Amino acid sequence: MRVGLWGVVVLAVCGVRAGVQTARAQSGKNPGELKGGYTFKEGGWTYVHLEGTPHEIGFQHGYLLKDEIDDNLSVYKLEATNVYHRDWSFFREAAKNVLWPHIEPEYQAELQGIADGLKAKGAEGSADLWDVVALNGDLELTQYYLPMVNAREKKTNPEKAKAQGRCSAFMATGSATKDGRIVMAHSNWSSYAEGERWVMVFDIQPEHGLRMLMDGTPGVITSQDDFGVNSAGLMITETTLPMAAGFDEQGIPEFVRSRKAMQYATSIDEYAAIMRKGNNGGYANSWMIGDRKTGEIAYLELGLHHTPLTKKKDGYFVSANFTVDPLVIRDDTPGFDPKNMSSSMNARRVTGEAFMKNHGGELDTALGEAYLSDHWDSFEKKEDPGKRSLCGHEETSAEGEPVWGNPPFSPSGAVTGEVTDSGMAAKMSMIVRAGHPCGADFIAVPFLAAHPEFAWQRPILHDMKAGPWTEFSTGQTSPGGIQEAAAGR
């Protein structure tokens, strides 16, 4: 088992296990709401256990991660004005008037719980409900809703206000893997300012539905970069469909559908049905879904107009922000050019396919880690950690990535890595790495000195140092995978 040696939050509180920070131990307020929630740090990650009713889960989330949520919001507020040319109030209003009416009561209660937990832990002026909803809906508001509004208002659309490439991944089963069972690997791609904070592991035990283990970012009720497992045996990840266009204001927000699917789906078909119902086109993804019970894997291209689902019990799927289905290319990702091999998405597809062929019949979690750490540039045909490598380092790229609006030397790329297999999923566990999957560090001060064009990021851009590959499981209450009972449970 891979474990980190990072310190944990230590509280000298009678009845609280060393290294585990419990919500109940911190305050005598709202003991019913706080009971059962706890958090600790390991390997560069913050592990967060939440349980109870929707409002209790949210309250624990907001209370335990108050500082992290406030810090996370500072990133999106600054990006709103500097990247998308809109004040944060624009996204708050969209959260209230566009997203909120289409969020079902269970998740409205959880979002309200986060806001209430923030208020209970913080001082006057803490983030409120509309900040929380806007944070949850950031991807679909900035890259799907905003382009539609800009077109309606005949405003120039910012380069970044369009569906951006996020993530590299594969899912394999049958003869493709070492033991014939499912292997899943994924790296989250984002700006480094966002990514250095995208290091939460959420263990959620809801009053209704299935237990979930997923990575995530503070304040968001779904994984959002979408890597996780549930207690029904589903293994779930995705990468973003490139240049996806279209948004339905009457649809259900994507962050709600992805959370509901993780929490309630017990089969591949159920997962696809939940994602399709009320599809608003926001945060359009190529979903990879595996069922460890059957060994079957699936690929769901969830465009606004077309949502083809392909299933197989032998073979693999590779995903890196490219579109496969001709109808999805034509109607949902009209800006995607599958022949542009210099683009990050197509170059990574070539590398991923070659990796699968070279390691057919051998794939396991160790090779999953190697896949995510790969630096081959299939266009230049050389080792080059940059925008085209599976482990993305866009800050090294002098040409930028015009397909999704990243300028030269953009501080962005692969910010975490995650792997699991059927055996681990049966135990509700996964192996993750904070920072670049290859283990390289990003150091902010020399980067900003060399690239003053990104000086606006100085308040939010920090060092992003890679942690060790670290295993986490549901119910974990201390570093090293030791299973203990949390205080008061």
C-alpha cells in the first residue's frame, strides 16, 4: 500500500482520535448536524468524511472546509473578471435564476447546508448560498452558458469562454488487463490555481442512496473532474468533450446530474439514464463507466443533441478530450477538428492508443500510474512534457493551445492523478497523487518572474508540489489506511 508521510491536523480533544479533525469536536453548536463528519490530511490530500441527511452532509462540508472553500472561491472570483470579463455577481445571478430552479430539493438542501456550515464556522461576510451554487456550476456557467449570453448580447466572446480540454483517462477490461477485471485511470487538467486546490477525497455516506468515494474540490457536491466509485460497484470517470456548444437553460445542472448518478445508479444503463434526463448541455463529457460486478465498461458521449452509449466486456476506451461519434462531432462539437494532430486532444489520443496496444494484457494500477505520467509528444515524436503529453505541462508550451483558448506558457495542465481497479473498487478504495502525476513540481515565483503576463494570478497561484501516490478508502480515519471508528459514531 502506498502511503504518504504528511502531517495531519491534531486536536487535543478528549475522545477524538489523534490526527482526525471532527466537526463535532470543534464546536458545541448544532451537534446533530455535525455528528459523524471528520477530516484529516495525508499525501497532499484532505480526506473528508460526510454523513447523514442532505442538509447535515452539506453543513459538515461547509463547516469542516470553511477556510478551503473561501480560498477556492477567491480563485473563481478572480478568474471571472480576468478570464471571462464578467464580475462575480454575473455568476451569482445565473446561479440563482438559471441553475437553482432546476435543482431538486435533496441537493438544494445540501447546498444550503454548505452555506449554513460556512456561516456557523465563519464571521459575518462569509460566502452565501449563491456563492456556493455559482462555485458548483462554474464549469457550465463559464464555458456553456456564458458563450450563449455573449452571443445574445452581441458581445465579443473571451477566448476561454468555450468548452476547454480537461483530463486524460482510460478504462480497460477483459483481455486488455492483467487479471481480466476493470482498470481505470484519470488525470485532472485545469489551471494550476484551480488544480492546487482540487485535492479533496470525499467519503460520503448519505441517508438515501449509495456510499461514494470520489476526489473533488472544496465546496462542490460532486467530484466535478469526475473520478469515483460507489457501493453498487460502479467505477466512473470522464474527460471533457472538445468545443462543445449549446446550453439549455431549462435543463438540470450537470453538477446535480453527475452527483445523482454517482449516488443512485447501480448499473451502467441507470447511470446513463440519469445523465441524459434533463441534460442541459453543460460540462459536456465523454463518460467512462465500469461495473465491477459484471466486468463491463461503457463510453457515453454526452453532447446536448446526441448521447451515444457504447458498451463492451473486452477491450478498452481511451479518452483525452476528443469526440468519436460523427453526429456528436457535427452537432455538438462543431469546432472540433479530428485531423488537427498538433492539438493536445488529438496528440494525446494517439499516445493513449499506442500505450494500450503496447501494454495489452498487462494493464494494472501501476501501468495506470505510468500512463498518467507519460511525457511522449506524438506530434513532435519525442519526449516533451508539454501541452500534448498525457501528463500535461502547458506552462512549457510556447505555442499555447488555441483550441481551448490557452495562451503560450499558460500555467495549466495535469494537476492530479487517480487510479483504481475492480478489486480496489470492491473495497471502496483508490490510489491518487496530488500535483503532476509524473511527480514534477510547479514553483510559482520563478514562473511569474519569467511570465509577467500572468501577474494577475499572483494572489491565487502558489507552488503545486507533487505528493506521493497514496491509497484512500471509505471509513478511513487516520493516515496509512488504518481503519478506526470516528469519535461519536
